[in-house]
Amino acid sequence: MAKWLFLVFGFIYSPTVLFAQEYSIKGKIVNEKQEPLSFVNVLLQREKDSTIVQGTSSNQNGVFDIQDIKSGDYLIKISYIGYNIYQKLIDIKSDLDLGTIVLAEKRQELGEVTITGKRPHIEKRADRLIFNVENTALSQQSSFEILKNTPGVLIINDRIKIRNTPATVYINDKRVYLSGSELRDLLEGYSGTNIRSIEVITTPSSRYDAEDGTVLNIITSKSISVGYKGSVNTRITEAVFPKYNFGTDHFYKNDFLNLFAGYSYSPRKEYKHDKSYFNFFENNIPDDYWDVDFRKITRSYAHNLHTILDFTINEKNSLSLSANILHSPGKTFNNKVVTDMFDVDQNLESYFLTDSELDNDRSNLSFSLDYGLTLNDKGVTMNAVSNYIYYDDRQTQFLRTDYFDNNDNLTNNNSFNFLANQRNNIFSQQLDFSIPLESLHIETGLKYSSIDSKSKASFDGEDVPENTEDDNFDYIEDIYAAYGNVTREWEKWALILGLRGEYTAVEANSIVLGSINTRKYFELFPTVNLQHAINDNHQLELSYKRSLNRPRYGRLNPYRYYLYEQQFSAGNPNLTRSIDNKVSLDYTYKKKFVFSLYYQHTNGLIERLTFQDNENRNIYTSYFNIDEEFQYSLDFMYYGYVWDWWYLYVYMSGFYMENTFQALESDNVMQTSHILGYFGRAYNQFVLSEDRTFTADLTLYYMPKFLYGSIKTDPRFYTDIGFTKSFWNKRLVATLNFTDIFNTKNRWQRSKYLNQDNGYIDMPERRTVSIGLKYNFGNYRLKDNKRNTTPDEQERLEGE
């Protein structure tokens, strides 16, 4: 088995095997006025069975080019909204130039028509990469699983990154105000069958918030028919403990109203096992050594309700109302910690046992009102969006610790209680204008957002740890923003210029700390993206972006979460913004091979750091604005069909990272860490049946050493595999997925410098087996208006 995997891995990571002597088709698409048409869909089908072999879209000059075609008889189909479909039978025996193809404009109003075909998996455009997943095996998985297989996307510890930069998630161009574990919970309950494509935007335009250094935009299918459809689905995941997900979706559309309602219930029992160590120092000489064994069982019962009402008032006016309700009551954490304390000669001196119980009730309610207006016949549009979010998080924790000597005699015990509440009210209002001109496309708009966060923390018991006090923390933030964005395309060039300005006013007050973190600032954020198509096979892209990252609300809150009496994590109310500058150069060959060279520098990066207080034998973790971080990276990507039954995507990245931070427990000196690493991933999709209803996915990962603040991680290699089978013309879809099949994903993470020496390995249930079933009823082929409408500010409601 190991030999087979080695051969497959070596073959996949050798792109040279993909260069076969095959043929190509090219042509140019224009309208009846001989004007080039861009983004026209071109599909190549086998004549004998209409199977889609390849597909592409025309560039800004109307030119298309399909490579790597085997000889045979084919049907080429060219389609574009508002034009009649062009079809032609062709016999491929050599390279073929179809010349200029004229699409005729539709002369009469037609009813809505669905054209079903297999889209190209990946499209590379001027400012983004588009990963099409509709009607593929991936679409049967959750949105989170699809993101894990999206080109250029890296997910580590629930943190979504693009080019090693935290990504902001949008759904249908509306930002999701969740991140971390809460974002994962949302996306795991969001069915992939509703996703058309995922856009990976490495250089977002000024239309996006200044915080959006990189963007993931999930595009869902739009409604195109009249009628009703519904579905019920379930997924069972087996690991140490079983986990369940039950859901139902319902959609109805007529000429005036689109109505969607979806509900899911996810009872889960999860197990996590961590091991950690701490080498303490006295006068910079190694002294005590602690070995910590941590086990946690989490029980949760999350309810998720999502509703959307889209009203088509008339040809120029539309209105959308939506609500997202996530309610997770009675979530419990049962922690058990065993800490062994050794002397410098590794002799056991004593140990202590800690039992901790934490109860958590969390609710997140989001409401949105979206009004769209077409101002004239030239396509000038206005869009006004109002959002309101209410977030309530309550935590109660009880800890008890028993201390023993090396002969197992009880020497002491203590206990204390901790209560924390956080309540946020968030409001945002946005007004956008889109103005298409003959040679330019202009976007401009205004946005205002306001956050009012109130938190309370209180301790009780005879053994409350030192330096802990009851506290009330209030945080108020107002942001005013304006932007302008200009796009121009001419001949073989495309240019995007943008500028965004944001004024921020922050006021924070604590009973214990007084007035803190009160500041006002104004920042400008330019964006430049220049693309040049040298010819049909060679394309260059140069981009620059300045962006900002604000601290998440949970990271500002000063209350503490204890693993045991001597170790806790806490928020940092003194956090402020970080500023990021990124420049990149991309080269694309034959629309399949992409090379990216980029440099990124961040001042004041918000990073999680762990420090050990050697004198008092305490360990604390929090977020800090480190001095700086920068990286150089060279990335390579390939995507295409090896054969018509095997689709392959390969991503490789070689990088150098370096950061500098203040060593708070080492006389506050500046400490520099750096790392040289390589990341590799290969995603394979195999068609296992002639009718293409049975498919398999195989994903191979190699994770290198990585750098987070002071922590360096060990490398790892792991493998995921999945199968999808549809029955009764896709009315019933069954899935079987295995993650981390060799149980190699867990790895050590270490921090070692000056008088700091600690590390840990977290071992959650990463090796899993899941079975999913989805049954569609009604007119189940309708494409609905299901989308996420959660606004931007909610991303900063990160659960820690």
C-alpha cells in the first residue's frame, strides 16, 4: 500500500507527464456588429454520447483556445446570455482554427432556459481565480469541505488563509461576520449542492472593506425556474464519538417572489486530546519540567435557521429580506488535566489533577434588508444594504484542582468559579453605485458600521487566582468608509485601479483598567491590478494592495478561560489595527499552469503568543500586535484533465517567513523567528462509471514546518478520500468520505527561544468516516436563491 501511494504521489507531483501530443481548437467570438464578446462559454462535447470533454470562456478580445484534445468527432457549443446558441460538428485530426464566429442576438423574449453541462473546474481571470464545483462530486460535500479543496486555500486550526494571509469569507458578495470555529460550524451546515463556484480573490478591489487582504467569495446558484423543490439530508460522522447532522431545505418561486427556508440540527459529541510540556528556567538555567496531559469532551446541540425572501417589484426595482439564526444552547466542555512536575534530573516531584466544567450558551441573530434599483437603460445601478446583528455569549466555568506529592499523598486542593458574558449589537449601512461606460466600469460607494460590545467577568470561590478581578468591559467602534474603483479593458490589457478611505473612532472602558485603547485614525488603501495577455498562451498579471486588519471582538475582551489554575488564555483590550502591503507577479501558461511570485509585509500583525512566567510558574496565552512579519513566496499551480475520467489540480508553494515580536518574559527584548518551507497539495477526481454517476476524490497533502508568532510546527503528510453515487437521475445522492485515513495529521508545535521552551500536540478527531444521504423532492432541478446574507462585521465575532 505504501509503495502504491508513493508511486501515485510521485506521478501526481510531476507535471511533465501531462504534456501529450494532442490538438487544439481556437477561434474568436463577436456579435453582429463585429464587437468581441468576452466570458462566452465554449463547451466541447463528444458526438457519440454528448459527454463534456473540455470547456473554456473567451477573453476580453473574444478569443478562446482549448488545448490537449484527442482526435475524434466532437460537437462544439458556444452560449452567451442574450444570444442564440452556436453549435457545430467538427472532426479533430490536427490543430483547428474556427476563425471568427458571429453570435446572433435573440430577437424575441424567451422563457427561462436551463443548459446543463459540466463547467470547467477552474477559470483564471484578471483579479481572481474561479473554482467551479456545480454538478461535480465535490458539490455533495459541505461548504467547509469544498473550501478545503479550493485552489490556493489553506485551512489550519480553522483559520482560512490565501497565500498565508487570513481570508475574509463572502457569500454572493456579502461578507460573513464569523470566523474561527463559528465560521466552520456555519459552513459545515451549508450544503455544497447550493454552490456554483468559489472565487479566490488575491487582490480585492476597493469595493471590499480595507480589512479584506484576500477574499473567498462563495457564489450560489441563482433561481431560473418557477415552482417548488425541497430536500431532506443527513450526515453521520464516526470518529471517537459519532456526530450527526440533519437538515431540510425548501424553495418556492413565482414571477414575483423567491422564498427559501432551510433548517439544520447538529448534535455533536467531540473528543480532543492534547499533550504539552514546559521547561521552566531559573536565572536562565533549566530548572523544573512540566508534562501536561489534557483531555476534553465537548457536547453541543446547534440549531441553524436560514430564510430569504426576494421580491421582484418590477424590471428596475428589487427587494430582499433575509434572516440567519444560529442558536447553540447547553454546549458543555468537560476538561480533565494531569500535570506531572519533574526536577532538572527528570525525577517526579509532585503532580496535580484538574477537573473543569464549562457551560456555554451562544446565540447569533443576523437580519438584512437589500434594495436594488436600476437607474437607467445603460445599466447604472444602485444598491442599498442594511444589516443588524445581535450576538450573545454566556460562559460559566468551574475548576477544582487536587495536589499530590510523588507518593500519591493529597497535599492541597483548591477551586473557583468564573462567569463571563458578552453581548454585541452591530449595525451597518452601505450604498453602492455601479456605472458602466463605453471604455470604463466605475464602482463607488459609502459605508457606515457601528459596534457596541458589553462584557462582564466575575470570579467566585476561596481560591481565586492572583491578579484576577471582576470587570466590566465596554467597547464602542464607529467606521466611516468611502471608495472608488475603475476598471478598463483595451486590446490585450486590463487595468483595475481603486482607492478606499476609512475613518475609525474607538472608545474602550474597563472598570479595572479605566479608559484604554481609545483612538481615532484615518487610513487610505490603494489597489492596483494590471494584466497583459501576450498571446493566447501567455498571460502576465502585476498587482499591489494595501489593507488593514482589525482585532476580533473576542480577542479584545479581557476575560480569561482556564485550562487549569496555572494556565489560561485571555483577551487583550490594547490590541489595535495592523497594516499589510502586498505585491505579486503572476504568469499563466495555456490557462492551466500558473506561477506566482509575491512579497508581503505586515506592520503590527495580530498574532497569538504563549508566554511562560518562569518565576511564578504560570503560562498565559493572548493576542498581541507583534512588530512585523514578512514573507517571500513562489507558488505553482496546475489544473486540467489528464484523461476525460481524471481531473487533477496540483498546488505547490515554496516560501520564506520571518517575524519579530517582543519577548515579554525575557526582559522585553525583540525576538526574531524565521522559517523556510514548502507546501504541496494534489486533488484528484475520478469518474468510476460510464454514466458519470459514480465518482471518487483523492486528496494528498504535504504540510511543511510553519510559523505562527513564536511557534514552529512539525511537517506532516495526510490523505483524504471520498466517494459519491447518485441514483434515480440525481434524486438521491449518497456520499462516503474518509479524512486523514492514516492518522498522520496531528503534529507537534514548539516555541523555543531565550528562556522560553514549550510545545504541544493537539489531537482532535481528525481521522473520520462520514456517510451522507440527500433526497430531493418536488421539482428538484430548480436552482434556488439560497445564499448567506450575513454582513461583514460579524466576522469579528470570533469564538476563541
